[in-house]
Amino acid sequence: MRNVRLEIAYDGSRFFGWQRQEGFPSVQEALEDAYRCLTGDTVVVHGAGRTDTGVHALRQVAHLHVETKLDDDRLRHALNAHVAPGVVVRRLETCRDDFHARFDARGKRYMYLVATTRFRPPFGEKLMHWCEQPLDLVRMRAAADAFVGEHDFSALASAGSPRKSNVRRIRSLHFLARRERFAFVVEGDGFLYNMVRTIAGTLLDVGRGKLEPRAVHEILASRDRKLAGPTAPPEGLYLVSVLYDESVFPRRDRGPRGAPGVFQY
Amino acid sequence: MRNVRLEIAYDGSRFFGWQRQEGFPSVQEALEDAYRCLTGDTVVVHGAGRTDTGVHALRQVAHLHVETKLDDDRLRHALNAHVAPGVVVRRLETCRDDFHARFDARGKRYMYLVATTRFRPPFGEKLMHWCEQPLDLVRMRAAADAFVGEHDFSALASAGSPRKSNVRRIRSLHFLARRERFAFVVEGDGFLYNMVRTIAGTLLDVGRGKLEPRAVHEILASRDRKLAGPTAPPEGLYLVSVLYDESVFPRRDRGPRGAPGVFQY
């Protein structure tokens, strides 16, 4: 029996989210089924976090306990050969027995990708959010700074499972822009339910002129979800990476790649 | 009654090719249906050329005769609002009554897009051809030069409708490469059935070491389809643009854009 850690990319438009649910294909199920196909064994794949229907991942992290003679490299290849299309195991390695993808995570990085083309994108329309209206990126950048730091994010979270505290720390929020696409990348030690999508919806309202950049401070202070922008649609959202202590998992490659479109973040 | 010229992008993986066929959704049908939805009128949309199932277009050209009070700009918007997802009318303009998208075409430009990632791409797998084996781009570039110019391309065409001559002129064939993707773009005054896909299959065989670059001369001279490489799959192929006399249609924008992936050609 050994514990293996996976880094997984997936196209969220092909699944009903990460978590296994009876009757709805999920990424977790796709991986568990691939392993059972391969070995006959039933396993549980523990993800670092759930992603909702339509939300993509470039490097979701998961762990599972396996009993197989296949070494890491062969196991990764075999899983990739059996897993449903739209899922790829990018990295697989044997790790400490007590590594836990969720409990050991120290933070997450998400990207929200927006197309600002004049026309609805004919390619990959489920891989980005299309905004028809013109957006003012200067205003959006100004508003974004207000989110950075430690705040009570009650105004930017959907009602989900009750939590002890809605205080979270955003370490950075920056923009990438190229031609008619842009993305913002946000890193934090944790995120409330729908928090990144509500930040996206709020920033888009600022970009459209519906909200002033300085309003973000008031929205945060109000803790009132009704003041923030709408929850932006899932197709623009990517879980870019899950962050662990470097000592536990030295990064082999700098920066996760493989995002569709112009951003190979 | 006026004649309008369209430039259309489409995701070929969502259609059974360009041409209308009973019971199989096609791009032509999607456009004709959109126009009928809008006006109640039945029209025929004439394309510059057919594309097969799975083959994409960045700027396919078509014309149709319409009787509507909508001006060009509104007609384009209205068509885009009604047409099936995966099709976008990028440009629409009233043109000479006798303009014919197919008969007036002076050439075409195609792109073949290849992903050379270590793993099957989780995103947009139907928008490019994935090659697992390493490819030697230097060899491929050397082989590509042999296709340029006027040749009898019998060795590189699938048996299709009989034609007077299999001589065609390729004006240019060049490569674009970035990170783990590359494409070649080929421009010619005309192409035989499956010719670009067979050129792609032959170049990929050269890249893999199955064929020598100099073999291309012999393959062309043989006129024997069995000597060339296989017909590469449709998902990598894009009709980039259709070329007309500049005097007839001055280009408003330089170079068609909007290809998925790293190539915004």
C-alpha cells in the first residue's frame, strides 16, 4: 500500500464538478473508475478541493492509497490511457503516507478567463466567459487592489455550508491581457464558496461602469452579498494550482501551463 | 434583392461538414436556418468550398441573395443571434450582384495545427491534432519546401470526383511553432480532395523519421497515393481564408485571427 499524489488537468464542461455524485459524471469518479478498470481495486481519490460543474482545472491536486506493482511513471500512463476524455494526470508520485491533498494545502491559485471579442467565440466557448460589452481594464485593475489582503469576504460568498469565519487572505490578484482576451489570477490561503466567481462578477461590473472601483471597499465592509456584482459563470474559472509547503513538494516546473487560449499561465 | 458576402468562422467538430445533407447538421444549414428564422425566407448560402466533418474555418467565405430591409450591420448581428453555437459571421457586406464565393475565389489558405504535448490535451482536443511521438521540425521544414510550386498532386489526393487535371500550385508553405504546438500554413490556388490532410500526414511521417525529407520529390513524381503518408485527422485542419482579387474585396483587417490555442494566425 502506498500513497500517491496526483496533479490533474480537466475540462470542467464535460463533468458535473469534481465530487462523485450518483448519476452525474464527475472528475473524481472518472479517476476512480480508471483505477478500478486498471487494477480491479476500488479506491477513493481525495481532491484538494471541489470544483463546481463547468469549472476547469490546470493542476488540481489529489491523493489516493494504492496497492499495485506499477511504478509511478507506468501508473500515470496507465491511468491516462483509461481515464475519460477531458481529464489528464499530468504528474503522479509516491508521497508520504500521511500526505492529505486537502488538509495539507496552504493555498490555491485561480484564474478567471474572459474573451472580449466582438462576436461570440466560435471555438472553446465553454473554456472562457465571453463579455460582449466593452470593459475598462484600468478601472478593473484599480478595483482589484482593494481585494488584496485579509478581509471578511461575506459580501462575496454564496450561502454555503456555515463556517466559523468568513475572513480570508488574498495574497495577490493580477491581470494578464493579450489581444481580445484577459484573465485575472488570484492567489489566497483559502476561498469561500463562489468567492472567485463573485470577485469576477464584481470586477466585470466595475469594468462595465456599473460599479466604481472605490465601491469595493464599501462592499467588503458591508458584508452584504447584495451589494457585490453577480456570480460570474463557471466556464471562465480555472483552478490553476494548489499550494503546499515547498519542502514537502518541490516544484519541478515553474508555473502551471496548458491553459487554453492565449494564456499559457 | 441584394447579394451579400459573408466571412464565417466555425468549429467543425460540431457539424457534419459545410454542405447541407438531410439528417446531418451542417454549417450551410445552420446559416440557412438562421436566415429563415429571421425573415421567413428560404435562401441558399453558397460557400467558397466544402469542408469535411471535423474541419474548422476561421474565414470561410459565402454569398447569398437576400431580400430584407436590415442593413449589413444589423443583418450580421441578427444572423449571429440566431445561428447555431459554434458558427460566427465575422463580416457581412453587400457585394456585386454577380459575386460568386466559389467561382471568384483565386486561392485558399489552410492551417494544420498539431499539439506535441506529452499528454493528450484536456482542453480543445477536437481543435487540434495531438501527436504523442517526438517530431523533428527541422526535417519537416526541409520536406515542406518540396511541395511549393506547381506539381501534379495525384499522390497526395484521395480518390474523389474525377478532375481534368491534378496539377495545382502551392504558393507558400510555412511553419509556426510555439511551446508545445506548431502549425503549418499552406496557400495555393486550389487543392484536391484531402490534399492538405495528406500533406500533413506526409510531413508528420517525415517528422517521426518514417520518411526522409527528400522522399517528397519521389512521392510527387510517382503520382501514387500509396507512397505518401496517411491522411491526417480532420480536427487539426482549418480553412484560414479564401483569397479574391484585392480590387474586389479590399481586406479590412490584416490576417485572419481567432484560431484557438497559441496561434492567433
